[in-house]
Amino acid sequence: MSESRSNGHSVSRLSAHIVWSTKYWYHVLKGDIQMRCRSLLIQICDAEDVQILKGVIAYQKMKTILILTFIYSKMRSILDKFFMA
């Protein structure tokens, strides 16, 4: 429970369920593109010290569940790095 935050009366762990999808749900995330998206997401999360609990890259979407131990500006940084890569 090292990623848990606590105060005088509660204990919490912030996690986010993020889904990226292609425009019109086109089936383009396959083969090399799928592997590249996966490696980019892993690299960015490692660089930003974010733990991935679960992740799936389907043909038309990427679903991830992340453990967040940072503030909003860091999340914005992760999203910007992923979409600019």
C-alpha cells in the first residue's frame, strides 16, 4: 500500500481508467502499429514513474488502468508525449 495516500480519517489510492480510440473506430491498431503504441505507452509511463495495472490494445482502442501518484500537470505531460510521438 505504498502508493496509498492517507490523512486523519481516510486512505485512498488514485487510479485512472483511460481509453484512447481511433476516429470512427477504424481497425488500424494491429501489427507494427499496435506494438509501437504499446512500447510508447510503456516507455512514457516508465519515464514518468507511473505504474500500469492493466492494459489492452485492441484493433480500434487502447485501454489502460494506471496508478497515479502525481498531480494533474504530470498527467497532461504524459498525454502530450504520447500524442506527439
